Amino acid sequence: MSTSTPDVLVVGAGVSGLSSAICLLDAGLTVTIYAAAPPHLTTSAVAGALWGPHLVGLDDRVTRWAGQTLDRLRELAADPAAGIRETAGLAATLDNPQAGQPQAGPPQAGQPQAGPPEPEPPGFLAGVGALRRCGPESLPRPYLSGWRYTAPVVAMPAYLDYLLGLVLGKGGELHLGRPLRDLGEAAGHCAAPVIVNCAGAGARDLVPDAALIPVRGQVVVVANPGLTEFFVGELPIRDEAVYFFPHGPTMVLGGTEHEGDASTLPDPATAARIVARCAGVEPRLAGVPVLAHRVGTRPVRPAVRLEAQQIAGRRLLIHNYGHGGAGVTLSWGCAQAVADEVARPR
């Protein structure tokens, strides 16, 4: 740890930890980050990452945090070093708005005949901006409904470098060490009056928190054959989806949502299935060179845990974890909430 005692110790160097550190530094506090892995080896580095709440409860806080983060990402996109691009794309669903609807029979004389109900866009599109609905005739099979829109797509390795550069440039420190056994050990190593827990999936053991469930995600990085738009499509299989996100010369293809699986080893059969499904949507992805395989563990719990508690010595512990598949999407909103909590009079 640092030779001087910081105002705040942040545990974890993923997108939540780095963003929280930046907001705390902007508030005039001194900050040290302690992590067992550098940013490039965190789950955040595996993310696609398209803005949109995913695998997280959509309560009022999530909506607010996601909106605040959307605004911040769009501001940061003006700096090429951030690795953020406002990108057009398509979200497609399998639902048929006419399926299961009762037959109303012939209309009565003089009454207009009602058309089929309009499908509702997925909840993760709330707040993103203008949506344009697409019918099945303009969608890849077997999708029946879709919405075109634009949203930030983030190249995570570049973005994490950018965030770490901001932390260090503002006077923050990053210290790497062995994994902590618990938060009491963190408190024993550093006398900072405030500790911020951004341990992600590691919080299950660190807190401990049995409500946090690891959900394994695997993606494949391939050479981009010239695509400029993203695609997100649901599948009838519970724990898998199909998506691809362009990042300049590369594409991130996904993916999986295997609940309770904390393995970070890529599975070759899963990777082949991911590539085949994406090529089924976009034929230009067939046969493209595979550049890398990435696996991460999403920290999913019934609700994001962002709350403060007093610990021994009148110190303050703030939890900021459990973001599911929405770590990037909620990062700046939650980081500002952490800074506000530190500033709150007690």
C-alpha cells in the first residue's frame, strides 16, 4: 500500500472501481485502488460492450444510473483515446405480437377493424433515444420484431487504459497484490477512513454475499470483415444469446449466460457455436480469422448493492457491486452515487 494514508481505499480495478476512483478524485479526495488483478485481467475487459442494462434488476436506481452513464459515455466519445463509438445497430426479438391473441371475429357494421398489437421494445432500450421498429421482412430469420437505434459501443481494453490513465493523472494510485481473504483484511492493510468495495464477482467470497451468483460469459474476438453496425438477438435457449459488436478492425462475438459457472477457461465447442450463430445472422462473419477468446464472470444478484455501513473505528464501508451484465452501463451513475455517499454528512 501507499506510504501515506489515502482518504479512500477502493477494492477492485474493473470499470466500477476505476470509475468510482475518478469521481472520488474529482471530489478532492486522495484515492488508492487495491486489486488482485490489473484492469486488463478483470471481467470488465471481456465485455462487448454495448450500453444497455442487462442481467440486472430494472428498479428506479438502475434507470437513473444507466441514464447518467449514457450521458457520460457520449461525452467521452469525443476523445478518440477513450475507445467509445456511437454506433448504429439492431436489437431483434423472436416474439410474434399476434401469437396467442384471441380472434375477435368480424367487426360490427360501422366499426373499424383493429390491427394486430404493436410489439414493445425490450426493456434494455429504455432511455437510449430514438427507436425505429423493423418488421420481419427486414430481419434475419427467425426474428419477428426488431428496433434500430444508436448507442455507445466501448472497446474495453482501450477504455480501461483510458480510465486508469485518468486515475493516475489525477493523483490516484493502483496497487496490485494477492487476493484479499475478506474486507477486514483490506481494513487492516490500509487505515483509509473510507473503503469502497468494487470487487465484482469476488464480493461473493470477500463480503461474503451468497446472494451474488456468478454468470459465465464467453466471447470470441475476430477480424472485422468490414461491418460497422452491431446486432443483438435473443435465442430460445435460456442461457445463450447472439450478438456482435464492431470495434474498428475487430469484432466481439457472443455469447453465453451460464448461471453458477465461475470457470474462466474458454470452451472450444462454445466458441464454435458462437461464431456459427453470428455467421447465421451476418454471413460475412463466416470463416473470419479468430484472434482471441475471452471469458468473464458477471456478478449477478437480485439488486445492485450500493449502500454504506459503519465498520470498526468509525470507518465507512461503501459497497458498489452486483451490476450483473451492466457494469459498463451503470458505471458512472454508480460511481457518482459512491462519491455522493462519501460526501453525505453523518
